[in-house]
Amino acid sequence: MAGLTALQIKNAKPGRYADGKGLYLLVGPTGSKSWVLRVQVDGRRRDYGLGSLDLVKSLAEARQKAEDWRKLAKEGHNPSAEAKRQRASKTTFEDAAQTYYDERKASWKNGKHQDQWINTLKTYAYPSLGKLSVDSIDAHDVAQALLPIWGDKGETARRVKQRIGSVLDYSNAKGWRASEAPMRAVGTLLKGIRQPKQKNFAAMPYKQVAYFMPKLSEAGETVGRLGLQFLILTAARSGEVRGALWSEIDLKKKVWTIPASRMKMDQEHQVPLSDVALALLEKAKAHSVVKPEGLVFPGLKRKPLSDMTLSKVLRSNGGEGFTVHGFRSSFKDWASEQGYPSEWSEAALAHTVANRVEAAYRRTKFLEQRIKLMKAWSDFCVKGARLLGPNV
């Protein structure tokens, strides 16, 4: 059989055309063209798609691919599965990690996190795993990559472990790897190797907050001091306060609505504003451009304040040794000791419900209850020192 010619392939109408030795050209009703190999595997005659003309562009390439797959079939292999496995074996961990990163980095709001994600793999995983095929990496390989930092860089090691697992699971989903990440086995291999305890954010004791707030207010009116006071009164995260826009503030309803795009858990969060918090916002107007797109607490050149600015304000006003983020813990401790339901304070902190079943049924955000909660917290912050007595 002479087989097909390039001209016949170009002018082929819808139908099935034999080239010989089980190779066929399929032309669909819309004119789409693809190559198919009919071959016998395990005593059964089967058809395997070799690819469209966009992928297998020449007749010579189609014939060579058909020849390679016929050899695989004679050896007892499934040609399609074996060819896929061979392709997968060429994908290195470094290639897979970069592809995963490129696909997902746009969805990560924090630019610093984007850089850290890939840089930690380059630093700690690539030296031993980078050039290995993702299909060949086992628990021992991962454990060996983590061992040099497992004992003295605990938090970094945990993050690298999680990121390696993500890349391997992604590789499995893409067909580059035959199994999911062996992270349970990795945990077994690393079990018993001591890691430094994860440090919590140093939180100012809530009773001390009652003495700190008046001192902060009396120190003078700057954007940094106003921003830190607002953060304390709202129990918000630093990034939420530093990025706050006037369009998010409803002075009439006394609510600050933070859009999902700026929240850690990608869910809109409403913060009831106490009279004290509203008074701070009135003062902030003198330091900002009060337009919808304007920052409530702008830094230099009308850009967001840096996290370091708030930390400096904290240290220079008697908060040495504590962290800005720690004020969320101060609020939580105060709410707990005052007998407020945990659900209220957790909602105020925009924490998600850990129990999935409970989370599926709970729809309320306790906004009405949190109005009372945040008023009580504000009152304590500005008047609590009078009730507590001298700061000893």
C-alpha cells in the first residue's frame, strides 16, 4: 500500500483514511483532523489517538509515532499509558514547581508571599530535588531535603515541606507522577527530630492596653498613631488597617466593610465602629484625601503605611517587646475573661469556623452582638485605666 500523501491529507473530506500498518487519518464533520493507530494489545484490537494535526504536523512524524507505539504494544504495554509515563519521567521537580508557581501566583494577594514561595524551594528543595524526575521522588528524598533545616529552622522547614507536597500532588494531577505526595511517610521519617517551638506573636496583656491607649493618644496626632489606635479598637490585622479606603467606611451605619479581596480568608468582613473609633476617623480626615479611593491612613506619597511604621509607633510609645499583631490576642483574652461568647470574638477577628459541619450550618456573623462587644472593648481601652487603678 502506497499510503497517504500530503496533498490527500490537505484535501481530505470528513471520513477515515488508512495510511497502512494500522495508521489512520480521521477527519471530523467540522474538518478537524487527527491521527489514530489501530493495534492489538492483550489480544484485543484497540484504537489509540496519536494527536491532532496541530500536534503531529507531518505525515513522517505520524508514521514514526505509530511505529514507536506499535513496538510498545508488541512488548505488552498500553502504548498511550506508557508514552505518558515516559513523558512524565522527563518532568523535573524544578520544572513542575515553576509551572505550579506560574499558574497560581496571580491568585496570591501578598507579593511578599509570592516571592517567598518560590525562593524557599530554590534555596532548600532545588539543591537535592530540583533535577530529579517528579515521578521518582519518594519520601526518603523529601526527608533528606528537609533534614538540614528541620532542627533549627522549624517554621521554614514546615512551609517548605508543605510546598514540596503541593508540587508533587500537582504533578500527580497533571499525569507527571503516578502517585500523590508521600507526605505522611515523610512525617514518619522526620518524627522525633526536635524542632524549635513555633513562636506566637508577643501580645500585650489586655490590662496593660488600658494604660497604653491613653498614652498613645496623648503622645500627639500622627497618621501612625491614629492607625495603631484604630487597629487596637477594631481588632483588625495590620494589612487591613494600612490598606483601608474611605469607600469601605460607612460613617452613618458605623460599619467598616473590608472586601474579600483584602481579607486573609477571602471573605468580606464587617467591623462595627464604636464612637471612639469614629472619632479617630474624624481626626484621620485631616491627614488624608477623603475620596472613595483615598487611603484612610496614608503614608509617604499617599501610599499605604508600612508594617514597620506601626511597629515603630508601638515601640516608641512603651510597647517594646510586643507586636502589632499581638493586639488581636489582647482583645481575645479580654473578651474571654469578660465572659463574652467565643463565637462573638472569633467573628470579630474574622476567624473561620474550624469544624466543617458547624461552618456549613452557621450563617450568622453576629454583627448585632459585635456592636455591643466592640463598644465595650473601646470603653475599656480608653477608660479601663481609671477602673484598674495605678499601673504597677
